Amino acid sequence: MKAYPVLYSFRRCPYAMRARMAISKANIKCELREVVLKDKPESMLLLSDKGTVPVLLTPDKEIIEQSTEVMHWALNQNDPDNWLNEDASQSQYLIDYNDNEFKHFLDRYKYHVGYPEHSQVYYRENAESFLKLIEKQLCENKGVALLGNRITFADIAIFPFIRQFSKVDIDWFQASPYELLKKWIANLEKSELFQNCMKKYAQWQPEQTPVYFPV
């Protein structure tokens, strides 16, 4: 029986989202194990004690714990739209900014009650520095993508986090001046790729029949 990669994921997690989008684009069939974060399966924790998704176990028993590494693993096998053919240094700069400074303020903006040191507006205004940069990148590329005239690795790696930010206060975001950013999010949200990656799955149970992704 053929061994498939095993992917532990959680539908709404932005790190897991970008991993699923890359795996789906690469059309690599995986056994999907949908995790409930309050009830993490022991088998996942035995693979990775970080306790977060995604976690990928390859058929060669390699454990990949970081979402961008999962993306690279998938696209290095099959990259039909040449997502990896981009300005690597600029891409890494944007992703690092997203995953560090922007994510820091995003979490505090979304869960501001737990961070009473500052107001929600303070956290939002600090996060906006990244939105302004993304809007500028989109302006340079006619609103299509971050690094050129087509979607690449950087867009997919960053999109789930910007999308999460946009949902915290939808009215504020819709009234904000980031017009190209709004269209970029909307275009990615309505894409077949994203829709397929956001299908709902029941919590994985060890005794269940395997569920495969993408479908």
C-alpha cells in the first residue's frame, strides 16, 4: 500500500493555511489530520513537541514542523505556476516582516483584551506599517501581486495573516485606504485554490478511515 505524507492541520490557522495552499498547488496527496487545538492528538505531539500546526510527516519519515518549510517541500517537488521563481531576498524580507513584527501586533490587535498594556487602536496602528508596505508593493505591480505580475510564494505565505487582520474589525478595514490590498485579499479568497483549502473536516480520530487532501 502506498504511503502518503501525513499532514496535521487546523482549518483556520494561517500557518496551516499557507501550507495547505502550497500542497494543493503542488497537487501532492496527503493524509489530512484535522486538529482541534484544545485537544491535540498524542501522535502529533510525539512527532513535534511544539504543539502547533502544521506538522508534516513525509513517507521517508522526515518531520517538517515549520509552515514555510512545508511550502518549500511541496513546491520543490512540483511548482506548476513557478511560485518559487521570484526575488528570493525580497520575498524573504516580506515573509520575515510578516512572521515577526506584523504577527506580533496582529495577535495583540485581535486578542487585545489579553494585552491591556496598550489599546486595540495602538496595536492596529503598529500593524498598519506592514499594510502600508504591502499596499506599496501591490501598487508597484498594478495590484496583481507582491513581487511581480503574478502570484508567487510570497503572496501565499503572507495572505492568510493579512486576511486574519482584515477580519478583526471588518467595518474599519473596509473603510481603510488600502484599496489594492482589499482587492488582493478578495481575489485570493475567491480563488478555487483557497476555496478547496478551506473545506471543513471533522476532528481527526486515530481509528477513522484516512481522509486525503487535496481533493
